[in-house]
Amino acid sequence: MIRLTISQMRTGARRLAAAGVAVVVATAFVAATLLAGVLARDTTYRTVTASLADAAVVARGTDDRPLGPEDVASVAGLAEVAAADGVLQLYAQVRAGGEQDAALVTPVASHEALQVFDPVEGGLPGAAGEAALTSSTAERLGVGVGDVVRLEHEELAPATTTGTSDGGPSDASGSSSEGTWEVVSDELTVTGLVRDPQAILGSASTVLVPRGQAEAWAAAATPEGELRYAEVLVAGAAGSSDEQVAAAVRAALPQADVRTTVEEAEAKTAELTGQAQTLTYFVLAFAAVAMFVAALVIANTFQVLVAQRARTLALLRCVGATKAQVHRSVLLEAGVLGVVASAAGLLLGLALGQGALWFLQGADLGVEVAPTVPLTLPVLAVPLLTGTAVTVLAALAPARTATRVAPLSALRPAPDPASRAGGGRVRRWSAVVLGTLGALLLGGASTAMLVLDDAGDLMGVALLVGVAGGIMSFAGVMVGAVFLVPRAVAVVGRALTALAGRHRATAQLATVNSTRNPRRTSATASALVIGVALVVMMATGAATARTSLDRALAETFPVDVLVEGETVTAAHLTAVRDVEDVSVATPVTRALVQLGTGATATELEVLGIDPARAVEVVRDPALFSELDDDTLLLGDRVAETAGLTTGKDVVVGTGQARVTRTVIVVPAGTLAVVAAPTLQELAPGAPVVGVWARLADDAPAAERVRDVQDAVVEASDGVVPYVTGLAAERQIYTEVIDTLLAIVVGLLGVAVLIALVGVANTLSLSVIERRHEHALLRAVGLTRSQLRGTLMVEGALIALVGTSLGAVLGTLYGWAGSAVLLGATGDVTLAVPWLHLSAVAVVALVAGLGASVLPARSAVRTPPVAALAA
């Protein structure tokens, strides 16, 4: 049977090609993801070890007993030790030519084995007043070797104390009981530029100075004037192993935490790569989706192969093959396919990883990148075993079907009922129960989060119920796809036939072919449904989050840029209006008023603004659409506190005047606004305390907010008003959402690609299965173009139905998920990502048509006579 199985695989290689491609793509995805995680860890480990130079041991003190110079001296005197250096933590600012950079002051090492920094230009500092900078710092400051920079650091001056009533010290302004912090500035001559191997370990750059100078500065920054080291690096003497050095240092410093550099590097790498590992697991979840879709393609392929080999299997049974041998034969074929395709996918993933390394090596990231991909056991074994296992598992059902072929079928072959029939009653009711129960759970969780006042307390429970409901309802759709998809294809096909005109016969034939095998059609469409539903779900969630965020920001404060202060002048208003991309800017006045009369009166600050300009300047014009000389706009929280509702008249007064206005409650928190003439009547001469400005919709918000800040500073003569840019905040959130969405959609795109391979696979197998049928149709007058059109329409029907069902499910799941996750934060504005939906529909439809190209070419190339004779 082994020889027969291998022979069948050689002769039927074309039929296995699509399943193989699906496994290759999914396995390459897994391999590349695992490789990225390993590379992140390897790069971090290299950087950490580089920061430790050639030290053998790292010793670290405790909060109660930090390490000092005496500890370094005792370690340096050990026979197993060549040198020991204390590591300082002294932060400073380095300035030159109006530029500045945060810096970590680091002393030059006392021994070459502890020297982390190697000069790339010039040399290391050797005397007081000299320093070496990292190349990146020098570039930012615009300095080079021989130039002078200014280093600013803090020193603690002794406190000046006077007697107090209780005999204790009294703290003067800017001082503490330990002393007064003073900023000290030193001019340093740059002697060299070095490359910083710690680029990913911190944001501060490095300034190298002689050890004596660095230790003097560090001592001056402590209350007792004593040195305290963050850690001590120890270089081992010749002939001493790291473990021997560590044992000797532990004996000398029993209170310290002593590790070999290997142990230290492992610990720091684990700490720094924790988030990278989480990201790896996150991406592997999408790889699992790709594998599941690939499994659908594989199962579909083997189901068709078993149906086509029904007569061969029956003949094998007639000559003595047992059911177990037939079962093992199908699984062996799947196993061989899985091993070969997984190996190819692994090689593809490794090739992608190596290409990424070559790209990063040329990008000069400031960290050491591995020259070749690390071939670890998980990177090699997991993709290979996963791809093979998924392939074999996907073939279990077809293998079981193969054992049901009766020996007598060799004498009177009949269509395989398992491959052509739809589902049974149990399947139908399972789909109904799962779908209904899941929809109720998901709908209940999302509704509860939207309508309940204390929804935040139920977040955890709602999330669990919602996820369970989503999984159950989607499982119901997948189980019931064998009933739903063929009927949907038939409906769409009939509509297309009615519109086809003179191509009516082609569309009708494609519709019949698409629904002839319900299980195959539903399995193919289901793979597409999964990918499209996940893509649309994420797009819908992102669109809803973005819309809800915009609304929340608009309610918090409704303008793009706010300038506020007690000294806002006409010059400030003119300066803001002159900034590029500022479309509207209007002044705002303010006064303290009293709402109501008597004991129930409430005091609050009210803003005055021109109603016409207010509608133009805010992001949501509806907020100020009812503002006029007869109304008072109150934010919902202010209105609730004051006990006021929309439509109620209220007396608004100051010490100078009283007016009656109609309350309009708007979702704007604590905002209270009247028309500018009303405020002028209540408080003549009320000061201008702000400017509201709106930016053009396509303006670079963060840049324009900075421009407004600069303009306000230039227009100020004394105190500078404060500038707030909610437009920049909105842009940051939007960019984060868009970036995450792009990443997720890109990852899910792999699953969609595999699903489209499945469409091509179904059409290819259909062509092979219907060779006689196509030949007969050609013989009675069907042209090549009509046959090609039939396959194109068939592919388009499957792609259209799968995409439509996936888009509907994805939108509903996106809304439900957004309601569960965002419901506790306030009102959720459900949105439909029309652009993404259109893009997914176009791509899927075009791909469905494209998937028919190769199968159609194969079908039209075969002469009718040859096909009939085969």
C-alpha cells in the first residue's frame, strides 16, 4: 500500500498542489513568527552582553546596603579578580549650540576587559574637562571632536538650618532637610566619538568622562557626599572561570546579589523581551487562524480525491485490502504531503527571516543584529510538526469516508453520497441551537454594557459571556454552512442568470455546478467567510472605536485648539488666525454667574461666544446649533448637578444684571455657554480668556498645534497663555488605531490568501472531476469562451457569497465586541467601515475571478474527443 500511495501521489500531484500551497503559506507564517520572537531575544541578548563588556561577574547591592568604594576595593583585591569597577547612575543634560540631549554620565573603565565603549573617532577622555560622546548625541548637538559642550547636572548643597520651636530644622523654599539642589554646569572638550551598545536599554545617551571626575560629581549628588554604585562589574583574572570569580565575590560581599554575566544577561533579556514574547503569542493566534483555513482547503481536497478514487478503492477492497489499510493509505498520503509542504514552508519562512536580517543590517539601527537566522529547535520543529499534524488531522474525515466504499462499487460505481449530499437533521439542529444560543449570549452581553449604568463593574463577566457567545454563534454558522451557502449561491446565481442576457446559459450552468456538491461549496466558502469575517470585524471595531473616541473628545472639549489664560489679547487672536491651516478662530469671554434664585441658586462660570462662529469652530456643530440670544447651553453633568433639563427657563444673573434664558442640555460635560451679547449684558467688560480655533480636516494636527504655540509665544508680552491641542491628541489616537488595524488586517490577509487558494483548488478539482461532462458540452456546441465563462462565474459566485456572509458576520461581531469593550466608557457610536468593506468585496471578487484562470485554461486546452476517450 505504501508503494501504491506514493504512486498515486506522483500521478495526482496537480490535484494536491493547492492543498500543498495552503500548507506552505500557513507554515511559513508560523516559522516567520517564531523566528521573529527568537531574533528579538537574540538581538536583546547581544545588546545586554555588549553592555557588560568582557566582565565575568556582576554584583548588585540592596536598598539597605548599597555598594561603595570600599566594596569595590575588597573585590579588586581578590586573587580571582583582575579588576572591578563601580557603575554610576548620574543623569545630566548636555548642551551645545542651542541643542540639548538627555545623558547618562559614565566613567571610563579602569581595565580593558570592562571597557564597553570603543572609539569610532578620536579617543577616550583622560583628564578632567574632557569627554567622549556617542555618535548619535554628537549628531543631534551638531558637534565633533575638539568642540566644547556644556554638561548640566545637579548637586546637593548642604542645608542652612535655623532653630525652631521644636529644635528641628526649617525648610526654605527650594530646599529640603538634606540640603538644596543646585544645577551645576561644566564645559567639556570632546575628545572622541563612541558607538553605544546600550541603544535599546534606555532613552538617555552616554557621556564618557574620566572616572575621578564622574565619581566626584556622583558623590556631590548624595546627602552624605559618599559614592553609591548601582552595580559592580568584575573582570576575572587569567585562569579563573566565571563561576570561580562569582564564588569569590560572594564570599567577599555576602550581602550582595552576585551573578555571572551569562546569568545577568539571561535575566535582563527575559525582562526586556517580555512584551516581545506577548506579541509573538498574539501573532501566533493569527497563524492558528491561517492553519485552520488551510485545514479546510486540505479536507476539501482529500474529500474530492477520495470521491474520484472510489472505483480504485473498491478494486483494492476486492483484491484483499482491509478498511484499515485504506484508512492508513489516505493518512499516509496526507502525512507525506504535510511533511513536504511544511518543509517548503519552513524554508520559505527562514528565507523571509534572513532577508529581514540583511535589510536590518543595512539600516544601521545602532544595535548588533545577528548575521544569520538562529536555527533553534522550536523554530525548526514547531512549523514542521504543526503543518504535518494539521494536514493529517484534516484528512481524517476523508479517510473515514474512504473506508465506507463497498467492494461491489467497483462493478457498479455510484456517486459518493458523503461528498454530494448536504447535512442531516442532527447537523441542522446543532447549527440552529449553537447559532441561537450564541447570538443570545453575545447580544445580551453587548446590550447590558450599553444600557446598564454600572456596566463597568460587569466588564469581566460581559467579556467572558460575549466571547463564549461569539464562538458558539460562529460555530453554528460554520456547522450550518452546508445548508446556508448552497442556497445563497443558488439565489445569487438565479439573479445573475436573469440579468445575464445572451450569456444566460453560461450563468445558469455555473449556478448548477456551484450547488451540485453542497459540502465542497460550503467548505470552500467557509474558508473565505472566516478570513473576511475577521478582517471586517477588526475594521468595524476600529471604526467604531475611532468614531466613539472622536465623540468623546468632542464632548470633553469640542474644539481643535484652545488658547486660554487671563491675558489673552487681540494680538493673540490675530496670531492664531494667521497660522497655516487654521480655518476658524474666535474669542471667548468668561464671567461668574448665578443660576436661579434663592436657596437653590448655583454659581458657575459661563463662557460667551458668537453663536455663528461657534457652529463653525466646533467639531460637532450640533452641540451649538441651538445657541442664540435666548438660550443657555449646559453640559450634561452641570445640568444634572443644577437639576435643570432641556426647555426649562432659568434666571441667569450677576451683580450687575439678570436675564431669563431657556436651558439646552448638550453632551459636553461641565461646559456652560451663552451668546456673547448675553454675557456682555450680564457682565459688561468681561475679559477675553481664550481663543477657540479649528484646523482644516487634512491638516497635520500635531505640527499645527506647535505652530499655534509658537505664534502665541511670539505675540505675548509677559505671561504666555496656555495652548491645548485636542486635535493632536485625536490624531495620535487615530494613528494608533489605524496602525494596529493595518497590522491585524495584514496578518489576517494570510488567511484570506489561503482561502482564495481554496477557491482555485475547488475549481481545479471541479475541472478534473468534470472532464467528461465538459467534453460532452463542448461536443454539443459549448464554445471555449463559454466554458471559461462558466468557471469564472462559478468562482465569482463562491467568492461573492463567502465574502458577503463574512462581511455581514464581521460587521455584527465588530459592533457587539465594541459594545462590550467600550460600553463602560460611555456612549458607543456604532460605525460601518464602508471603505474597508468595499475594498474586501472588490479584492475577493477579483480574486475569485482570477482563481478561475488556471482551471479554465486547463479545461479549454483538453480536446473534446480526448476527454471523452479518457
